[in-house]
Amino acid sequence: MTKKPRGAIRLAQAPDAQAILDIYAPYITDTAITFVSTLPTVEEIQKTMVDIKKRYPYLVCTIGDEVVGFAYANRARPHEAYRWNAELSVYIDAGYQGRGIATALYTALFQILKAQGFCNLYAVITLPNDPSIALHKHFGFKELATHRADGYKMGAWRDVLWMLYRVEGVASPEVHGPPTPLSKLRPNEIETALSMATALLSGAQ
Ligand SMILES: CC(C)(COP(=O)(O)OP(=O)(O)OC[C@H]1O[C@@H](n2cnc3c(N)ncnc32)[C@H](O)[C@@H]1OP(=O)(O)O)[C@@H](O)C(=O)NCCC(=O)NCCS
């Protein structure tokens, strides 16, 4: 693998939407890695970002001024009983893969999600995708099930692997209630997670 770059992990902001779209677009148009088939507009990315950030972390990795990757958590399923669950997404610019960027993004994402009180973190992976499976195993995810021919994209039925990371030692929902929305988390908890992840990137020079 190539030398890891200098960079920073921070919360995504509205002006990052164009760069996020630029990273995401080839996966939409040229692959079945995502089952999204229609390119969103920059405004749609911004709206989704605002919605997600009310409850979940939405992070970017920057190198200099350039956004080179993003990761976020989102609602897994709508019912109240699933409030302790989140589904993760991570996309790295093709030119920046294999440099520890997803690792840094996930390190911060995990720390924030744990501080919020989430219990079940899911990765939903269209097969084949060895890099994504390896990344998630690296972070302790276990394979749950493969849904055969679960989605049809780019002229073929696609198998989808569900992986789960179960957060150990989570407090009882009766005592602590549902996860704290991101907007209500103490800023220093977010800052600590972002600094730790940023140090991972810069410490790897
Ligand atoms: C999967 C993806 C997010 C990994 O991002 P990345 O920044 O390249 O990953 P990292 O450099 O942090 O590597 C983290 C771990 O993932 C694994 N990994 C990453 N790339 C890999 C590859 N090409 N082959 C095998 N394992 C790989 C390794 O276990 C690695 O840990 P190690 O370096 O200690 O061995 C990236 O390849 C990507 O954006 N792919 C396209 C989008 C995608 O598939 N997103 C996930 C949808 S479910």
C-alpha cells in the first residue's frame, strides 16, 4: 500500500456536497456497489446531510482542501424498536483508496456512535466487494446472511451480504433511553473522536 496521506476527519458541511457527489457518482453510474441508480443533485445531498446529522454522524476526510472520502450512519429501519441500530456507508475517492482513510473515518464514526449509545451497526454489501468485507471484518463486523438475488442493477441480479457489529457493554435502554441524537451529543465527545481519527492519518506519515 502507498504511504498514508496527511489529512483531517471532520463533520461534513453543506459546501462538501459537490465533492461528496463527485466521489459517489461513479459508484452509482458504473457499479452495483450502491443500489442507488439515479444521480442525486447537490441540493439533495445537502438535504440528506442535514437530515442525517440531526441524529447520526456524517463525516468527511479532507486532504488539504480536497474531500477524498466520506462516511455516515443512517437509520436502519423505521420502527421505534430499531432506534438502537444504524446502517453505515463509506465511500473513498478511487485515487485515495488503500491509504487508511476509511479506517480513520470509521474510527471516528464508531467512537461517536458508541458515545451516542447505538447497539447494532450494519453494513449492507453488494457482492462481490472484497475491500468492503475486509474493512468491516477489520472493524469486528460478523457476517449475518447473504440475501441471494436481492437487487437488480446493471443487467444482473445481485447478492447482498449483511454484516453486523454488535457494540458490547451498551447501557440498558431502560436506564439510558434511546441513543443521544448527534445534535445533542457533547461537542467535546465529537471533537475527541475527530482528533483521534485525524491523528491516525497524520501519525501515519
Ligand atoms: C471499501 C473502501 C471504503 C475501503 O477504503 P480504504 O480507505 O481503501 O480502506 P483502508 O485503506 O482504510 O483499509 C482498511 C482495511 O480494509 C481492507 N482493505 C482495504 N482495501 C482493500 C483491498 N483492495 N483488498 C482487500 N482488503 C482491503 C484491509 O483490511 C485494510 O486494512 P489493512 O490496511 O490494515 O490491511 C474503499 O475501497 C471504497 O471506497 N470502495 C468503494 C465503495 C465501497 O465499496 N464502499 C462500501 C460499500 S458497502
